[in-house]
Amino acid sequence: MTGPCLDFSSDNVTQVAPEIMAAIVEANQGTAHGYGNDPWTEKLTACARDVFECDLAIYPVATGTAANALALAELAAPHCGIYCHESAHIQRDECGAPELFTGGAKLLAVPTADGRLAPQDLVAIQEAAAVRGVHCVKPAVISMSQATEWGTVYTPDQVRALAEFGRAHDLRLHMDGARFANAVAHLGCTAAEASWKLGVDVLSFGATKNGAMGAEAVIFFNRERAQAFEYRRKRGAQLFSKMRFVSAQLLAALQDGLWLRHGRHANAMASRLAQGLQALPGVRLMHEVQANELFVSMPEEAIEALLQDGYSFYRWPAQPGTKTRIIRLVTAWSTREADVDGFLAAAGRHLAGKKVAAF
Amino acid sequence: MTGPCLDFSSDNVTQVAPEIMAAIVEANQGTAHGYGNDPWTEKLTACARDVFECDLAIYPVATGTAANALALAELAAPHCGIYCHESAHIQRDECGAPELFTGGAKLLAVPTADGRLAPQDLVAIQEAAAVRGVHCVKPAVISMSQATEWGTVYTPDQVRALAEFGRAHDLRLHMDGARFANAVAHLGCTAAEASWKLGVDVLSFGATKNGAMGAEAVIFFNRERAQAFEYRRKRGAQLFSKMRFVSAQLLAALQDGLWLRHGRHANAMASRLAQGLQALPGVRLMHEVQANELFVSMPEEAIEALLQDGYSFYRWPAQPGTKTRIIRLVTAWSTREADVDGFLAAAGRHLAGKKVAAF
Amino acid sequence: MTGPCLDFSSDNVTQVAPEIMAAIVEANQGTAHGYGNDPWTEKLTACARDVFECDLAIYPVATGTAANALALAELAAPHCGIYCHESAHIQRDECGAPELFTGGAKLLAVPTADGRLAPQDLVAIQEAAAVRGVHCVKPAVISMSQATEWGTVYTPDQVRALAEFGRAHDLRLHMDGARFANAVAHLGCTAAEASWKLGVDVLSFGATKNGAMGAEAVIFFNRERAQAFEYRRKRGAQLFSKMRFVSAQLLAALQDGLWLRHGRHANAMASRLAQGLQALPGVRLMHEVQANELFVSMPEEAIEALLQDGYSFYRWPAQPGTKTRIIRLVTAWSTREADVDGFLAAAGRHLAGKKVAAF
Amino acid sequence: MTGPCLDFSSDNVTQVAPEIMAAIVEANQGTAHGYGNDPWTEKLTACARDVFECDLAIYPVATGTAANALALAELAAPHCGIYCHESAHIQRDECGAPELFTGGAKLLAVPTADGRLAPQDLVAIQEAAAVRGVHCVKPAVISMSQATEWGTVYTPDQVRALAEFGRAHDLRLHMDGARFANAVAHLGCTAAEASWKLGVDVLSFGATKNGAMGAEAVIFFNRERAQAFEYRRKRGAQLFSKMRFVSAQLLAALQDGLWLRHGRHANAMASRLAQGLQALPGVRLMHEVQANELFVSMPEEAIEALLQDGYSFYRWPAQPGTKTRIIRLVTAWSTREADVDGFLAAAGRHLAGKKVAAF
């Protein structure tokens, strides 16, 4: 065991999990047909169908941005609109990739208080779009992030409500599941119960943050909906000649429940961290901790001292006009209890004697 | 040593070279900042500058299509045209990726007899474009493949002539170097002498076909020319969170000349295959074999018999109106002399007693 | 004189002004070279340079959407962002045309209380973009509407402040001047004083709403900034073969100050309408009336009665959660005092005895 | 009557026909709802259905480029390919507009000897596309020009053969009818017999070259095929607020057969010109004259002398390697017999004593 890990900046700074690295090495046998015509990719499809209990189509891609942008391109024509939360990765963190891959479809970013979308957030804009016709884009998709960008998780009822609203208005439901494993771990349900059984049409299934090297997948639960997807993936420069090495990662993640064990572990570490932080003076959790991200306000002096200690994390924008300092802490499949406890001990030292912050 | 390899279908069906797999495993140490802010990516830049003797910028991407399409997007605005050979990968094998990433720039595909572009092939179309102004796209780039799609290699003078024509007409020179290693190995020159010293502005440097797992790079020899490239790469879904694993592959390929040894070996195997085939009755090489691809005409019965033996290769379209049957054979870094000799022996058996084909 | 005009729905429902129709008929002499190589287009450029006192480039197009989308395409690369007010025409009324013509640049829509953008509205998002680098689009343009979508007009100082903020952050300033004439009429300044002298880089100059048949223009005050514009216009399907008939309209509008007289007249009619409405019980003007649009709240019964009378106008969305009913009334170059007085008399009848609405 | 017209450069240099100008002036009555919700547009649809004997949808746009690019965008998704002749307007004269409006679909330009496409020209490329799958674009459309760019006209059987090939391969048939009137006039059939009865799915119906001011139309013979077209037209900046003035032009052209009389007249003038030229020494017609364009080779001295006389026409690229000089002469609805005879007389003078050119 190596020394303590001080890096809580993201779950994408982590190593490749040993089971997944082993699968990559194992896939390096002889020649294999390119572009997905290989046994690993075939097994991946079979395995994903088992895990999701569904006759789905699964397409490996290299990045979460690729998964989201290609999924949306298949669901939304260029003259269409895509509902999303204003904090969504597709809206704030992908540098316009959805606009590129869709050919200029418009993200209709909706602000909400809790980071989740609900039908009532969309009613007015949907009605306006219907009235205004060709003068504004035609809404075609609801894209939701599960877990959300704020580390919270939609309940099954909340997802189902969005899907029903979607069906009533001819909107497909896309789930950005960069942290799907964390969400399913929190919900304690099956992969199917967290996705298509609730009405999700397409899932961006994340593996990279969860122990893979570089592997995400676009999953269409209704294969009919993916008619042009293989062309789009190729044209989107995401069809790998040596596909087996990407498929092998996803297969290793999905087989034997590794993805879910990783999700549960990361969540457990986040809970441990949250519980410890809540006990410290001057600290406040900005959102309920349901997955593996914590948004924490604490005094600037403590933040600086933690950075001095060598800890790594991002600062987050606070509400305009407030003096609150917010940091984001992310746990991962590889975070150990000792790493968490080390952070808590350090934070405890720096916060000792502080008063509880008033908001 | 495993059994003989019967797969001559492409250099992308091969394994990952052991040095490169070792580098991937080696990179799996502790946490590392994402998106290229890691030591492997930093070392890659330093190493590429050494290898190319140039203060270049190098950007890892996942596929050759991504390298080409993103490079062209940086060089050609949407209202521009890109000269290429009608057999170019960007024209025939990328499903419109250049059109997607450039925002609709137009490939101006030029047929030539020998698979190479030369200034005289472009003069008339360039003059017409100048005369016609806004009624047709504005040519902005010459994209050449080195080695070409037909397994031939431009001489340094041929490249230089294209670059000079380009400079005279405000055209940038892009080199699709999916098989750059094979070309340099054939030319017997340095990487610099095969690229920027001849006037190449941007190189798509291929590693996947040459022993990597999934790693290509876009190299701008003049860093000023890459102003928006990092935005484009992110937006193009090719900025990897765990970049170190892609950079490590490229670093392993470039360090200690592995890329060039691989290129030389693949070429040598192609030469051995060519020499053997030329000695057989009824066989004809369609193009000079200068890199690692052979286009071979032979009687249909022999082709069928080789396929029956378990050999793998692609058929290639013959000239319309002819009865010639053409197959493509590709050697790679991993092809062994025994593999070649096995193929030659089998072909010899099937061709025994054939007359020399008349064309 | 025909009967009273009951149509206050938009300034785009009006006739072509007689001077402009005469110019169209007058242009129908003999043959003329196509695509703008004609005397009318030449004179238009000379005339626009006089009116704006500037060595500008002016490009006729067919619609306001074309003017905006093409102007933005020239200013913003596909990986860029464009600041605008959330009520901007480019954001709400053009069905994604800016996204199409720019190749997917992202509109960064900012809500503000008064319908105008100010530097302080952009500071936080601009700083965030600088920090986040390639993970979000690169802001490149501020697009403002003058007059605004709410019928208000930026003061010269407000425009100058935006331009200065832009210069400090490498942002170009685009003015959507679909109702530029109304704004200049309100400001009582020259065309130059309302545009480039304040730092505006590119103006969408509207004529259709102001008496033309179908003619708008994109004006680059610095011709160097329009390098690719002519290609973009052609490629954007806005280069007319019989250009003279579009140029003649713009020429007639700009010559002898017709455009400004029209703007003044429409504004005067809006003022007259505003004054009359303010005197009526139960009526409230939602915004200051500075150009030719009025947003008016009044009791639903009165609205219904006016519609019964045959009046034409649009309903406007009220603030969510309120019961206020809002209508938009638009005056034009062709609105007569009698038309206004007729509306006021009708409204007066329907509102007689109403109490003043409480908000 | 004015003096002789010396301008044979294009049919787009002509005036607006008096009937069409009268219709524009006539449409300038009172207010009218914008964006096509006006009586003129309604009548246009009814009239077009009469003329084409079909329950079609007709959409006015401003330019032929807009008509083609928007039609193709509706028929071809971004990952698709569009077959066309290498001389097609969409391929050579629209500066990439189809690529812009389709979001990067690829034109598959096919050379043929006579300027027309035939199924046999497409068989090999269609088969290759089927075999290669996602590695190349998916052919979705055949776009043919009727009349062709070389002034020839497809026979009904030739059109039908293309349509049948299309149906067999899931390809829609688009007809670029910038000179549809000339083609129908040549064929001596009805509009229906020249279009949907032969299997044409969508027609770009040209009026501008045929006497309109600036009006083209996209006609979908099967309205189900135009599902997103209205959004695309708006987003493509081709939805006019004062639509009545564009619709009125098309209505005037279609009513009472004006379009066809114009087409017949222009063709007759072209025939007269062709007959006269053929009688002159040293002159050769490069293609059969079936519509209103002539491609004529003649000695350089005569060309120069005609230009000296004040005649206007374009030079055309000759076959590389030949010394032939080629000019294009275009007649129009407004060309008079005296104009033709004047040209013939002048040419006769300059060619007197010349020998017949040897080819």
C-alpha cells in the first residue's frame, strides 16, 4: 500500500482499477478484426444486455463528452432543442460539443433550486415553444444527469415523471450517467430499474471515472432509436480500429458487478467524509451527499491550510454577492478510509476553535 | 512464439507492442491531473520536439480520423476547400468526419494516375477558384497522405513542390501520416527531413497501426498555427480525462526510435512479400511497394484458395471494365518472416502451373 | 386614404413605403450584372458611407435573421460564445439560425432586469470562462439589440461601456439593429454617433420593418473584419443574382433620410399611444416606451373586447406566477394618428369604470 | 422598345417581367400577416397544386442556392451522401451551401460524358458504399439538374430511370429546376409529367432566371417528406416577414402559364441563335441546344471582336490540353429576335472568310 492519497479534485485523476488493467493486457492476444468486429465487443453487448436485462445496443466511445454529444446528435435534429439543467455537463463543461455533433441544436438550459429538472420546470417553455412554432427550436430531448452535477441523485419517481412528461410532448429522455454507478449504488436498485424501466431512452454510461482507463458507452435501450448512430460514431471520430481494448474495459467493469462495487465504495467514502465534515465547526455541506461529490463551505483560512498540506480539490463559484467559500471534494473507487480520515484530521486541526459559520 | 499469423488484412488488427503495453501499465501510478496536465504528456512534448528537432505542439487524440479532421478544422474555415487525392482516407474512409469537424468545408478530390498529388494536378482548379471568387469554396489546404493509400511514398522533392505551390497560393500543407513511420523508413531520412523541413505545416502522426493501442497525434510545427486547436479538440470530444494513458503510448513509440524500427520492420516484411510474389506466375503488383501495403492482382482461383487456407485480406476494386482481381496485403510491426514465407508458400502452391496473367 | 388600420401586431405587417416601391420599379431598367456588380449596389455603398461617415462595407441580405446569423458567423468561430440578453431575437426568435451559420457557436444568454446588457452582467461569466479554458466556449462577441426587444433604447454611455468591456476582453460588439432607425430617432443623434463612434463593430441594419419590402444589411465599420464575409453570404444562400432590387430598397431608405423619418414617425405614434393608454384605468406600461413597441398590461376583459373589435396584437408571457395579462402593441412608419386615436377610443370604452389594476 | 440587348451572359441579368412587377405592386395593399400567413401565399399553394396536379407543399425562398441547399438538408442527414453530376450547380457554384445547410453531408460528384447522370454511373459507387458501411457516407439522394448545366435536357425515360434506381436503393430524387421552365418547354409535356410522375421527390423550382425579381420555391410532391422543412427554412434565414411579395412573384409566374411561355420563348431564341451560329464558318456547338444555354467554340479573334462590339458573355473552360475557345451564350424570356439577329450579324462579320475549325 502506497502513502495516503491527498487528491480529492476529481474521480478522473485516479488509476485504472487492477481488474480493468488486467482485462486490457488480456485482450492483447493475436490479431483481431478492427472497428468492433471482435469477440470482446461481442461479449460486451451480451454482458450489457444481462446487466440491464434488455435487448439494448451499446456503443463504446472514448470520452464522456463523446457519449453525450453523439447520443444527443442521434436524438435531436439540428433544428431541435434539448432541455437540460443549467449546471449540466453538456451545457457548462463540453465546450460546445453537443452543438458540434448535433449540427447546432440548441441547449435549453433551465435553472432550478436543487440541481434536478422536474416537469414543472419545463411546462412554460414547452408551451411557449408549441405556440411559437418555427420561430424557436423544436424541443426534442430532455437530458438529465444521474447523479447530478451537485452530487445529488434523482429518485425513481423523479426520473419517471420526466419520462412521462417527455412522452406526452414527444421528447426523448437522455441520461448523462458519467456517475451512473454512484447513482445506482445510492438508489439500491438494479441498472434496469434505474434506467429504461423508468423511461430512459438513452444512457451515457460512464466507466472512466469509475476505474476504467478511457471508456464510456452510449446505450440505446430501444435499438430502433439508434438507426444512424453507427454512422455518427464513425463520422464523430469515435470508432476505434483496435476497439477490443475499449470494449475489454467496459466488459471488465460490467462483469461480476465491479462497476457497482466501485460506485458503492466511492459513495461510502463520500458519506464518511460528509459525516466527519459535518461534525467540524464552520463547515457546511451545500447539498445532500448522495453520490461521491461533496460541495463544502468552510472558512478561507482552512481552505488555504489544506492546500498548504498538499491536498488537492477545486474551488467552486459561490452565489454572487455572498462571501461563502466553497470547495468540491470527490471520492472515487480508489479512495481509502485512511485517505478520508487523514483529510478529516487535517481539516479538524485547521478548523479547531472556529465558530460555526453563519449563513 | 505463437503459431503463424494469417491475417494480412490491415496493420490495425495487430497487438499492442510490448514496449507500449509496458508503458501503459507503468503510467498507472497514483493519481495524475486530468486533461493532459500530467508528466507523461509533458514528457511527450519534450520527446517529440527532440525527435522532430522543432519547437512543435503535439496533441494526442484517439483515432486517425480525429487527427485528420481536427487538423483540417484548424486549417480550413467552413467556406474553404481542401485539396486531396481521390483515394485519400479523408475523402473515402472517414464518413464525412472532415466535413463535420470543419463545419462543412469541401474536399476537392483530385484523381491522379499514381496516387500522389503534384502541383500540376492543382493548377487548373486553383486558377478557376481564383477567377470564380465567392461562387466556389476558397482553397485553403493541401492534404497529402504519406505513405499514400496505395503504399507508395512521396519523394522529398515531391513534398517540397506541393509545399511551395501551397505557399504561392496561401494553402497550408497537411500530411496524413497514419503510416508516417513507414514513409520515413522508406525515405531513410529523419522525421524533420520528412516533414517541416519540406514545408509540412501539420502532421497527423499515426501510432495505432504501428504498435500502439489507440493513440494518434496532431503535430503543429508552427505553434502559432494551433491557436484554437485546444478548444477544437475538447469540443471534438478528444480531450481525455486520463490523458496520461494515451500520452504514454506515444511517448513509448517515439522514445528510443521504436516507431521507426517498427516502420522499417513492416516495410521489410512488405518487400519480402513483394519479392516473393513477383516470382510467382499470374501475379502482378499494381503499385511499387515502398511502404507496408501491397496491391496485388492474381487469378480468382488463387484468391479463393488462399481464403480457404484461412488467410485474411481485403479485395480491392479493380478498374471498371477490367477482369483483374486485386487484393490488398498489409504487413505490420508484428509480421514475422515466417508469416510472409507461409503466405508465399501457399500462394505458390495455388498458382503453380498458372500462366502469367495478361493485362 | 383607406380605412383605419387595426393591426398593431408588428411593424413587419406593413406595406412597402411608396418611395421604396418606386425605387424597385425604377431599378427594373435593362440588364444588370448579377450578384451585386451593379450600379445600385455601388451607390448603396457610397450612400451608406455618407450616412455613417465611415469607410464601411455594407452587404444586403434578405432577412434580419440572415443579417444577424451571418454577422455572428464572421465574428465568432464555432468554439466561441456570444453574449446576448435572454430576450434577444438571436436567442429566442431565430430557431437556431446563429447556431447554424456559426457552425455551432454558443449563445450565452444573460437575464437582466431591464432588457439591456451591461458590463457587470458579464463579469462573472467572463471570469469563469477565462479560468475554465477549453472546458467551456471562448466568449468572442457581445450582441446587443438597439432598440431592445422590450422597446427600450440603450443610451450612448451604455453602448460605450459594453464596447469598452469588449475591448478589454477581446470581444467584438455586434448590434442587432432591426429597429436601429427607431433607436437613432429616440437618441436624436447621427447614425455614426449611435454605432461605430460608440465602439460597435458590426451592425445588422434593419429596413424591412421600416418600410422596405425585404431588405436588411450587414455593416462592417472596419472592412478588415469582414474578410470571409462575402464567402459566408454566398454559402449562406444570401447572395442574390438580381441584387439590384435589394440594394435599391436600402438605397431608397438611406437616401434623403427616409429611414430616420420613418423611425421618428413610428416612435411618435408609439408615444401618442403610450400617453393615451397611461391615462386609462387598469392599464400599465411594463417598460418605458422609447421606440415603437409598447408592452401593456390590462384587464383580460378589455383585451378580449379589443380583439372582438378586430384589433390585432400579440399576447406576451407575463411573469410566471402573476395574473397580469400583457399585450404588445407595435407602431410603424405607416401608422396614422387616427389609427392610434381609434385604438385609444376603443380601449377607453372597454376600460370605462375599471379600477386601476393593483400589481 | 429600347435598343438592342447585347448581354448574353446569363438569364439572371434580365429585368423583372411586367406581369410579375405588377403583381408585386398589387400585393402592396394594407397590412398582411407575416411569415406566409397571407392570402398570396395561400393562393400560391392552390395554384401550384393546380399546375402540378398534385397535393404538394410549396415553400418560397430567395435564391436558387437556398432552394437547393434547404431541399437537400431535408432529404439528407449529415452522415449521408448526395449524388450529383460534377458540373452540378450544387457542386460547383454554391460555395459549399449544401454542406452548410445539411450539416456536412457529402456531395458525391460523378463525371459523365454528356452532363447527365444515369443509373450505370452510380452502380459501382453505390455498391461500394453498401459494402463499406459506416466507413463512408450513406448515399441518400440523387440530385439532377433539369435542364442540365450544359443546356441539355433529360428525357422522361432518363429521369424515370434515375428515380427507379433511387427507389431500389433508398435514394430520394431531387431535381434542381433553376431552368425547369426551359426543360418543360423543350419536353412539351406538363409540369406533372416532368416531375413527380417520373418519380421526382423534391423540385427546386426556379423563377428568378425566368422573369421574377428574386423568388424560387422548394416543392415537395409528398408533403410527408417535408416534416422539418419549415423549421429548416426559418433557421436557414429564408422565412420572410413580408412573404407576400415573394409569393406574389411565384403566383404571377405560375398563373396563366407565364412561366412556360417564358421558357418557350427563351428556348426559341436559343434555337434561333444556334441555327444561325451553325451556319457560320469556324463555329461549333459543344452540346445539343435543348434549353436556353449555348456552349459555342469559335476562333479567339472572333470572340475578341464580339467583346469589342460590346457583347457580354462568359468564357468557359475548354478541355485541358485543347486550344479550343469556348463561350457560353444564354437567352432569356426577354431576348428578342432582333437581339439574336444582331449577334448573328456581328459574329458573321467577324467570322467571314474563316475556315471551318478542325477538331
